Amino acid sequence: MRVLSYIVFLLTTVGWVSAHPLGNFSVNQYTGIEVGKGEVRIRQVLDLAEIPTLQTTADIDTDKDGRISDSELAAYMGRITPEYVANLSMSAGGVQLPLTVVGQTPQVRPGEGDLPILTFRWELSAALPDGVEAGRIRFTNVNNSDRVGWDEIVVKPISGIRIFDSTAFGNTITDELRVFPADRISSPLAERTVEFSFTGGTLPAGTKPLRNRDGAVAEPMQRDRLTELIKTPEITPAIAFFALLVAFGLGAMHAMSPGHGKAVVGAYLVGSKGTPKHAAFLGLTVTITHTLGVFALGFLTLFASRFILPEKLMPVLSFVSGLLVLYIGLTMFKTRLFAALGWGRNAHAHSHGHFREEHSHDEFTHTHDGHTHTHAPPDDLSWKSLVALGVSGGLLPCPSALVLMLSAINLGRVGYGLVLTVAFSLGLAATLTAVGLLFLYGGKIFDGERFKESRILRALPVFSALVIACLGAVICYTSL
């Protein structure tokens, strides 16, 4: 019956465009090698096309109910992992380096003819000998050497490490076997062995630095420190406390990168009668929104990605954030402009007649020809606007925080991941709050007598509202 099903499958798929350029029978492998200080990490991916998956299904489906359950798939991966890892060899300076399995993830996705496609991913680690900061590494993969498929090896230096004289390249052309180039069907990659040298210092004279496949020099990649926190083998109280501090600091530094509403917060508070309480409330809103956004997008990625792709949702969230900022900016611009021109509901003052002398108790209020009006900015800082501003600042989840949460779920450390995500969001909000306080207290510089009649000072609140509206428009345009 199994042979018959293969024949039926082959007949019904003639003329179809396969997701695998080498055909529905290919077995494809990817190896990504990262060299850091003291260790070498390997991401190993095994991709089975429709026919190899069909051949393997009988071994996975132990209860013979005709479907692959999550528990059966996890059990099967547990059975094949020791042998598969044993066929991967890594040595440094001729000394064999044992490979340790750090994580493993199986996946089933639909293929041609509604047949499944299996993908197995392993995260491996090998410790370098103590004191070794330079040397030559050799890696070999002899798994599935009798099968036709795509075999790709990529070397990725971590920041602080230089790779040179490598027989492999520094970039992938399949995005770890997710997209196969159609123009390489006749000449698939067959990279199963690689040798390269590494050093923590400068490159030796006469050596060739690691290059990408287009000939450009491969730049060292920055390791995501946030996601590294969740992979700690053993979590002690001291490690947990340190991880919380690191997550908070990473969130604070992340907020200092371009975007995240710092300019919006500053422009919003210029000319508004804000208080430290308002700035703290703004930070709290950002924290709650960002944390909930990470959880929501993580849930979508895990359980509903077949209906709504997360990468399609991110621009929508960015557009909504931009609309909120645009609305706040336009509303404030109208209110402040009308007030500056003496049209707003706050554009009033009072006068007292003493021997036909008129004066005002407001430094921005003036009397001309018996008519009193004011150029004072209105008290347009409302809790509603603060909530909208906080939501716009935290609506778009940080990719690193999302990966952290997904890694925590995958490793069974949901609570730990939740706490680290909250700490990261608090760090993000702390920076925005600090920016708000800086503008609030910095505004006291303009309280002196010399600034009270300044036209620039009177126009500043109007201009800041216009800046907010423009920033919102730019965010909307970029997301589109």
C-alpha cells in the first residue's frame, strides 16, 4: 500500500511547481556556525520534502491513527537526535569537540498535494578548550550523504571574533532552507565540510577575511543579549536577579535607538502643563501596552499564524500607532494655534479699571484699544491624550522581546520569560519617562522674565504640536 501511495502521489503531482527546486524527493540540510568567545554554536536544520516525509510518517505515527501528533513528532525527534548529532563532527586544532544539544524543534507544514513537509531544527553547542582564543576549526556533516538535496554551510562570526581563510561563506541564500533559489536547480549547493580560522584579535598578515557569496567582507553579527537570558542552563536567584537587571538595561538602551516615541514625548510636553505624575503615567502606559503587545503577537505566532502572518500584522500596528500620533498632533495644533491667536476658549483674561488703567495678571495677556486677549498656551494635557500617546509608544512590540517570549514558551520557562519581558518593557518605559521629565524640568529655563514676552516662546507650543502631527504622518507613510 505504501508503494501504491507513492505512485499515486507522483502521478498527481506531475507538472506542479514544487516548493523544493530539487523535487519532492529531496532531503535538504543547513548548518549555521557561530564562533564566540569560549564556544562554538551550531544551528542545524533538516528539511524533508514530501516523499521523504511520507516515508518517515510510518515511523512517527506510532498509534497508527493516520496523523502526526505533537507528542509523536517530539518523541520521534528525540529518537533520531543522538544518531544525527553523532554524524556531525567538529574539531579545533585537531582536537575533537563534543557537541551538546541545547534545543530541538520539530515542525510540520503543508506541502504539495496537501502532503506534509517535516523540518527539524537543532541548537548545538561545543566548548572551546580553556584559553583558546584563536585556532582552526573543521566541521563535517555525513548525514543523508546518499540522498539528493541542498546542503548549505554558513559561518557567522560573533562581535569580537574575526573569521579568515574560510572555505565557507558568511551568508545564506536560502534563509535557512525557507526559500530556495529557482536558478540553482541544476547546480545545488553541496557543502558538507568546512574549514576556517578564527581569532579574537586582528587578522594575521596575508590572510583572507570571511566573505559573503557576493564577495563582500562578512561583518560580525551582534548577538541578541535579550534572548540569551532565557537560555541559561540553570536559573538561580542570583542569576535571575542579574537577568532582570540586564533585561531592564536592554529595554532602556533599546528605547534610545531611533523611534519609540522619544521625539513625540518631548514635543508633546513642550508647552503643556505637565507634571512628574503625568510622565510616570505615560511610562506605565507604555509598559502595559508593550508587554500585552508581545504576548498577543506571540500567541498569534504560535497558534494563528496560518490565518494572519505576524510580519503582515507589524506594518498594520505601525500604521495604527502613526494614526494615534497624527490625531494627537492635529488636535493639539488646532487648540494651541487658536489659543495663540486669541480664538480659543482659554483666550481670555480679566482687567481692572483704576483711573482708566488696564492690566493683566497673565504674562501672556495684552490689552489693545480696550480689548484684552491672551497668547498663553492652553492646558491641553489630558489623561486621554496621555493614554493615546503611551499606547502609540508601546503598540509595536520589539522583535527581541517577542523572540524572548517564544523561546521561553519553547523551553517551558513561561513564567521566567514573562518576568523578563516585563523588565524589558519597564526599561523601555523608564527611558521615555526620563525623556519626559527632562523636558518638564528643562522647561523651567523659560520661566524667567526675559522670556515672558518672547514670540518664539509663544510659538513653541504650536510648533511642537505641528512636529507631533508630522511625525505621525511619517510613521503612517513608512508603514504603508
